[in-house]
Amino acid sequence: MPEEKLNVKYKLLKESLKAIKEGAIKLLILKGEAGFGKTYNSMAFAKDNKINYRYINTYATPLAFYKLLYENRGRDLIIFDDLQSINDPKIKSMFKAACWESDGNKRIINYHSTSAILEKEQLPDSFEFKSKIILIFNKEFQNFTTIVNRGIIIDFSFNFKEKLEIFDFFKKHADIDDEVLEYVKKNCNQATQNLSIRTLKILSILKRKNYDYELFAKEILCIDDDLNDLLMLSDIKWKDETGLSRATYYNRKKKLK
């Protein structure tokens, strides 16, 4: 499949990664379903372009996070993956400072403590942060709006038709088996959960190792029954079965497109 057929989100990701590399943007936010290459493409770009980067997907105390930012303050790029686990307001405050200039076009991160802990850890109470940042979310980020509105956001959420186009485009690169892809086209729809490049790759590996991949597929690619009813039932039958209005039916149906 020619590159012009590539989903616009991946084209935007490619251009955004270039912009991060060149310093045109300092913050890139990737959100959406897992298994569609947000992390893979970000890290591959960093490696291919010999970018001095750090990948981080674990978090501890606010002090440990402050130390982490300080130690990586001069890197070209830091990739933070799966931020849903961060709920500490001090850590979120540090993220805000790391993502936006506030002091003479500088990003200054502070840590205020009445104890001698900073001296013990040989850390300053503030420092200038120069690294660019990629934030990766696999779910919604309701508690991060004050952070994510400081950068470019790409939403990797796709309908079923778009997913099939993506699978076709990346089939060779991701080593997706033709039979596995045909199974998905025949047996899945918008209500299918866990449908991603990563899942199809796993099923393809199982098939090549002579496992009954369809048995695994039926378990992994489960169906959201409520969503499936919305797809399969007429407005009147859906209204009768759910007790909800036809207006609700059409509103929910519209969101699936």
C-alpha cells in the first residue's frame, strides 16, 4: 500500500517527531488505544535519529521524580509512557513546569522542602529544564488537562474501518499473517475489544507456531455486547430492549462513525 494511503494520524506523528527533534515544539502528547505504535514509533524515531533520549514508565515519590527530571534535564528528549499512574499533585506540578516556559522563556522546576533532603541528595532547590517531552496515554487524561494543553496532541483512536486500513498498511512491517487478518475482517466489528496491531502480531506468532490461533482470538478479541447491540439492532428494537429513547440510539450511533 503506498504511503499516501497511510492514516493521517501517522503522518501527523511523523511530522510531529521531526518538529520535536528540531525544537519547533517541546511537548508532544500521544493518546488513544494501546497497541497502535505510539511508543514503538517514538522510540524508533529517537534511535534512528541518534537522539539522546530516556524512556520512563515507572514513578515513585515526588522527590524521586524531581531527581529524575534533574538528572535528565539536558537530554534531547524524555519519553514518559502510561501516565495514568501519576496522581500526586506535586508530580503534576513539576510536569507543568517542565512543559512550559515561565521565567524569561526558561522552564524552571522547583522543589520546596523544609528538611535537609535536597542537600542530602545533592540536589538544587530549582533548575532549568531543557529536554523536550513526549507524553503517552493509553486512556483518557481527565486529570492532566493543565499539562496537555501546553503541547501538540495526537489522538490514536480509530473506528473499525480505519483499523482495517492500518492493519493492511502495516501488515508487512508488523509481520501480520494474511489468514489472521482475514479472520479479523470476517469476525470482528466496531464492538470488538483489544483489536490492535499488537494483538494481530501476537495471533500471527501463535499461528506460525501451529497453535489454534482462532481459539486465542475468540478469547482476546472479545465483544462489547452493549456496543454490538447498538450496531446490529434497529432503532425500534434497541429502544424496546434497552428502555432508552431513539434519540439516545442515534446519538450513540453517531459517535461510532
